Amino acid sequence: MTFPLGRKSTTLALLTGASAMLAACGSSGGIIGRERPDEFAVQRQAPLVVPPDFSLVPPAPGAPRPADETAGEQALDALFGGSAPRSEVESSVLDRAGTAEPGIRSEVGDPQTNTVAKGSVTRDIVAAPEGDGQFAQATIPQG
């Protein structure tokens, strides 16, 4: 299907298209007129120089050495901010709890210790033989 266009309408359509393309490349800079850094405006920085009169201050007597902390202590200080005073709530909870008996952890696994029944998984964990886990096995119950 063809549309009958006259010579004037074809010329008008071409001029409209050309002006639209030229307007797109106009005042915004486009590819040719974009702003970029001036490579001749770059300045060189002066080289770094160690001052000739630099001297080390001797450590204060009795001051801790900076390398005396282990890596673990440094990590804990970085994570938690070092030692902080206990809050009143924390102190009161610790006072109410009292001190633990020295061998309490070994007594928990004793079969004569009375505990609350927490299911077969806890019973299996407590009854598991001691070892380094080399022969450990896990089973997933079907059901």
C-alpha cells in the first residue's frame, strides 16, 4: 500500500527529520563537545622527604610494650572496645547467681545427675562417647 505524497510533503518530512537530528547533537555537547579534564593542567607533586631531624622518643619506664598483646586480645579489643565496667543489672544478676562449683561441667554428664528431660537428641549428645570426633556419625530420622 502506498501513500500519495507530493514533492512538498516529502521535502517537509526530510527537513523535519534533519532538524530533529541536528537538535539532538546541539547544545548539550554530544560526543565532540563533551567536557574532559585538561591533561596540560596536571601538576606534579613534590616527592616525599623524610625530615633530617626526626628522632624517636624513648618509651616511658613501666609502660606496656605495644606488641605485648596477642592477636586474639587485639581482635577482642577491636570488636568490643576492651574491658568496660559492668552495668548495675549485670552486677546484680551475677550476684544472685553466685559462684559456680569448680567441677560443675564434668558433673553435668554424670548419669546420676538429675536433669530436665529435653528429648532424645539431648540424651544422645550427653551420652556420646568422648573423643576428637574422628569417628562421629550423624543419622537423620525418616518420617
